[in-house]
Amino acid sequence: MDSVIMMALLPSAPPPPPPPPLLSPANRSLHPSSNDTLIMLTCSQSPYHLSSLLKNNATVPNLCLAKTTITTTTSKDSGLLFRQKLTYLTNLKINTQKALTLNPNIRSTPLSTLLSIENCLSSMGFHRSSIGRILDMHPCLLTSDPHLHLHPTFDFLLNEVEIPFPDISRSINRCPRLLVSSVSNQLRPAFVFLKELGFVGPRKLNYQTTLLLVYNVERSLMGKIEFLMGLGFEFVEVKNMVVRAPGILTLSVERNMKPKFEYFVREMKGDLGELKKFPQFFSFSLERKIKPRHGMLVEYGLKMPLSRMLKVNDGEFNARLFEMRLRMVEES
């Protein structure tokens, strides 16, 4: 009895501490143990203890599956968009292999950017076939910003060179390089130089001669002027010659103008006066027109002014040659 009373009077043992509360994945991330290693999954916003993942054969695949699915979808979307760009470029008759080689930025450029270039050119009067040809020649335009790269050129041609709006597309179709030439560094300096040569008033630049704007003043245009003056022409005479025959300024001095002048002097026994009257002589092919026609005249002992010899087609030249031969027979 006493022992029972004594046991009743003794304080009871403290209850065992309650088990630690189960932590949710979010709570676990706030209270990681020092020995735990965390694994972060980019496809989930919650970190999980590696130890908890390994218990009860817990594995990551379910979460990684979401990640893999997302990556695969993104890859598929990216591939689809790239194929859409290739299809678009192909429909424009653009060589896609060449375009991607010359302008790798096409790969990362949105299709909307490519469309904005076409829309810009179309608004300026370009037909789709012309747009494709221009972009195939200069793929760098495909990733350009129309407001930064195209509009300044159009503005310059319209307002400074004063090319009529309907002729803008004609000018650029003749010389697409206009769109990839800097207005401030190339086009405007050339325009100033050409005006000084006499391309003003009735002789001002038009859609046929705007291609001269892409030729560098120091490295190209001045070389032709100096060559002609070196032949014995005065500067005023040279100015008159190039304004009457603008194509001279597009020719190579070494490969074109010099061989023609040498043939003119040595074989044709010509003089500078004839070239002043007909500076277009330099624009005709030496091998296909000048030599063959001069050779026929020499064969029959005939002479003909340069303009009559070169400006007509083969049929008309042969007719003139026949008339001259017939006149010789009648006179003899």
C-alpha cells in the first residue's frame, strides 16, 4: 500500500517529445539540415532534398519530364519558325544558302523583321520579283531596320537628288547598291562632286544615272577625270564629255578606257577632236564592236565618223557599209 501511495506521489515522467512535424517541400527549402544536399530543378520552383528524393525509390523523372517536354517544344517551335523563314526566302527567289552564309543573323531574326523589309520596299513601288532580286544580291538588308537603313536613302533620293517618286524603284532596280551605301559617307559626297561636274539643270541625275552615286569620289570618279585630262583634254572639255556620256564614269581606266584609247590612236589613227564630239566611244565594246566594224571599213578602204560607225545595230551598219561600197563603184 505504501509503495502504491509512494508511486502515486512521485512525479510522472515527462512525455516523450512529439515527432518533428513533416515539412512540405517549400518548408524544407527553408530549413535544410547541414548534412543534406539540395538539388534544384529548373522546371520547378521548389528545391528538394536529395535524401528525400532517394527514399521510397523516389526519383526525379516526373519533374524532369516536364523540363524535357518544355525544351523539346521550344526546339520544335524554333525549328518550325526557321523553316518558315527559309520557305519565305525561297518564295522570294532568294538563295538561302548564300544568304545565310553572308548574313548569319538571319537565323535569329524574327520573320516579322523580314516581312517589314518587304513591306517597306513594296510601299516604295517595288514589285515582289524585284524585291527578291535585290535582297538576294544584298542579304544584309534582310536583317536591317527600315527606319535606320532604308528610309534615309529614300529620303536622300527624293528630297536632295530630287528623283520623282515613281522613279525611285527604277533607280534602285538599276543599282541595288544604293540601298547598302552610306548616305553621309558615300552618296552625298558623290552627289556634290557630280553636281560640280555639271550634272545640274537639264543634265541633273535621273533614274538612269543615279548609279554614279555609288562610285567613290577619290578612288574612282577622280581617276576617270584625271585619265581624260592626261590625254590632253581641258577640264571644261572633260566635264562636257562625262555629262554627255555618263557611262564613262563607270568604266575601269586600266581594263577599259586605256585599251580603247590606244586602239583609237594607233589603229584608227584618230584624234582628240573626234572623241570630244563623240565621247560615247569609250562605252562601246572594243572586241565586239569597235574592232570588227573598224576592220570592215579598213578592208574596203572606207572611213566613217565614230557616231555613224558605233551607234547603230549590225543590220544598219551593214546597210550603210553596202551603200558606201555601192557609191564607190558608181564613182569609179
